[in-house]
Amino acid sequence: MQTALALLLAFLPSPVPHHGIQLAPPAACALELAPAEDAAALLPADAVGLVRLASLRSALEPWLRLAQDEPLSLEQALGELAGDPQSRELLAALDFDRPVALALRLGDGGEPQFVVVVPCADPAAVAAQAGGVFPGVTVRATAEHLVIESAPFEAGASAPAAWASLATHDSAAWLDVAGLRRAFGPLIETALGAIEGELDAASDTDPAAAAALEQVDEARTLIDAAQQLELFVDWRGGRLESGLSLALGDERWTKTRFGERTYDISALGRLMDLGAAASSASVGDGRRTFEQLDLFLDALPADVPAEVAPLIELARGVLEPLRASESHATVSNLRLGVDGIEVTQYIGCPQPQALVDGLTQWLGLEAWNQLGVSFQGPQESLAGGAAWREYAGRIDVREMARKLAPDEPVDDAELAQAQRAFDALFGARGLRLGFATTEQFAVLRVGGEASGASEALARLTRPEPALPPTLAQALASADGACSAAVFQLDLGRLLEQVELFAAGLGESLDTPLALRGESLQLTAYGAVAPRRVHGGFALDTAQLRRWVRALEQER
């Protein structure tokens, strides 16, 4: 025993700490594992496109877990897909837990060439078998990888610069947009020039061509500024997240299209209704958005059918106060239920009262009467500490049908049924439009119970609620943008509310039992920052898994 202890102490570095044992440094170890071969070092230095999977397992196994309580392993699933013994043997040799890489490069003549790098246990043996599986390409082995290439290339001395960014995701792709523009610039310019020539020739007589001509100029500016595009998919923290990001080399396109001011959209989170079927928030220079809608209306033919003219008049009429309001923020919430449709909207602008005055004047346009729609009011009341103006609307289906389809035969029974449906569309109170103002917002309500007016204003003053993680992340990601929008749709709540809404209309709609009470929140955002265009999509994987399995049970 003493001899064994002496031998052990002889191999310990000196001095030994009073706790008894100190680990030897790596240099003192007799055996060291050589560093693993990096897939990125096998890629071409002049790649214009890259795809990286953190591993085949991390990229594919989450999908297998969605539909099965005890899902197959990746090895089992791929083994079942492989149709012949040789393919199964090749798959069995792959390393499912190390990065996989794909690169795209351009040959001397601009032709696309690809390289795929796959980790495996015995690359030389796999390469010998793979030649018959991948005809027309070169298959070679390195120390730890199988390399499949469409043409010979020279690997870089180190990993491509974009690789480090891709390595932060489960699955990611990168495209050198500037490099592709340099390679194919003459071809792109020829195509844009041809389109521009055709539009220019028609612009004197066709307003739509003149508007499209401006879009071509904007497209050219964006193409000139675009540098790199990245896309990713991650399964992390109980969420499935995907996104894209386009880096710009300058701010010309952004300033021309969206202006120079930037906004933080996170402050609007408090106004998004977490009990709604759908909710959205947006920020940006509203005047520029409405200018684009004006261009669309201007591009319409002058000789539109008489029955369409009132619709165009109403569209122009609502754009006027919205454009004049200089709005910079909007939140919209949609609920459905036995009380019909309820929409609440918040519009942030410098002069909310002027906007409301303009919208109430819009309700008095003669075009409404031409469509069989009339409004009475306003009825004024106090709710939530603010004065509300509410208008009662009435839709005459027979008159609307006569105006919009004057040549169609009239079916009294169908018209009566349609009238009952319209009357029930907004609940027992019928169509109601309510308007109120605060110092920073104009608040609009369509439909809903009278009690909802106080709740609509309460969101402006109460502490911000705890937001779902996917929604909070989307709002934070969109901060600092010249223009941004965040959208959340809860499919579970939508189905539940649509069922109640159908009941209010006297209809029956049966939601699958397994889906009742199951939420599935889909969250998406898009943003234009001064030198970056980016967006994303996310959902809760536990919710998605329950939905997928519930739908499987209903089959």
C-alpha cells in the first residue's frame, strides 16, 4: 500500500497543495488528443455562399421529435430512408454530431461550383464507396472528413470570415451579395435597363408605368447597397426561431425609402392585446407609407367602373387625414367571439384630435351612402377617463348588392340571409365605431361591447404586462429601425374565437377536441435599420408539438 502511494505521489506535480491533489497541466500529460480537423478549413477561400449545420443531429432531430412521443433517432430515421445496403452503410459511417459545411463558389467563367464537407469515422473507406453514389463529382477523403466537390479548388489558409457568424446558429447560410453583384453586374443592369426602357416608353400615358419606374430606381439603389445576406434556423430555449439579415453598404436606399429617423418599437408592447386572436405593432414615417398607397391609387385607370368609384373615393378619403396626421406608430388588436368582431387600434401622432376629426368627417362622405352604408351619431360618453365619440353603422345589403352588382339577378332569400349575417357580424349592438384621444394616441374601436372602451384606454397607463418570450424578443430585435412591424397570431385562440363567433351567427363550427385550450403563438417581425434589413419568425416548440400530435390524433 505504501509503495502504491509513493508511485502516485511521484507522478503528481510539486508542490502539492494542502487539499491534496493538483491536476497536471496539459504539457505534463504523456498522451494528448490532437485537435479535431475543422470543416471550415477545407472550404474555398473565394466562396460566395456558405451553409453550416452545427451537426446533422441538431438540424434534423428536432423535426423528428414533433410528431412522435418516442421519436426515432436520426440514425434510425435515415436508415429507414436509405433504400439499398450501400447507402445505409454510407450513412452509418457519418458523424452526426459535428459540423457539416457546404460552399458555393464561381468558376473562371462565372459558373457555379459547390463543395460539401461531411465528418465521418473512416473518410478513406467512405470515399472509396461514394464514387458510385455521386457520379460526375469528385469525392475525396481528408483526415476526418469526406469532401464532395464539383470542381477542384484551393482551400483557404483559415475559415471564411463569415463562418464565425454562422457558427452561432444550429443551421445557417450566408451569401456574398456584393460578390455576386460584381460577377453578374452587367447582366443585372441589362435586365433593369430593359425594364426601365419599357416603363419609360409607357409612362406618358400610363400612371402605373410611371409609378413602377420609381420602383426600378429604388431596386437599383438597394442592389447597389446590398453586401451580405444571412439566414438561420435555431431550436433553442424551447423555441423554434428563424431569421434573415441583409447588410447594406450605405444608407442611401434606407433614407430615400424610409427617412432618417429611427424608432424603438418595444414601447408599444403594452398596447398589444395578449388575449386577441391577432395583434400587430408598427413604427415608421406614416407619410411615406401613405404616399405609396397614393401612388397605387393614382396608377388605377381613370375609367373605372361606376360601382367601383365609391370604393376609390373612400380609400382616398381615409388616406388624407392619415397622411396629414404624421403618424409614427400603430398597434392593432383583433378579437372574435359571440359579440362579433372587435378591432382596437392605437395611432401615435403629434395631433391625435386632428386625426379623429378627419376620420369622423370621412364617415360623412356620400360614397358610403352609394354603397348602402350609413352612420348615425355621434353619441358622446366618458370611459377610461377620456371622451368617446361613437357612431352606429348600418349596412343595407340589398342596396350594396344593387350598387356593386347592378346587372346580377336578385335573390330575396339570399339577400335576407346575408342581411342577418351582417347584422350579427358585430354582435348585438351592431356596427359601432368609437374614437377617443390621449396626448399621444388616437384610439379607434370597431365593434365590441361598450365596456371595452375603458379597457382599451387602460392599456395606455397600466404597467407593461409580462410578454410571451417570442413576442418580447421580436420587439427587442426590431428596436432602432427606420421602419418595423411585429405581428403575433395565436392559432389556438383564433380557432376558439372563430367557434364562438360562428355560434353568434347561428352556425356550428367544431374545433378538434384535442386542440381546445391549446395555444399556438406565431410571432414574426421585419425591420429596416439604417444599414440593415432583417426579420424573423418564432414559435414555442412545446405548443407546436402538442398541435402536431393533436392533429395526428384527429386523422
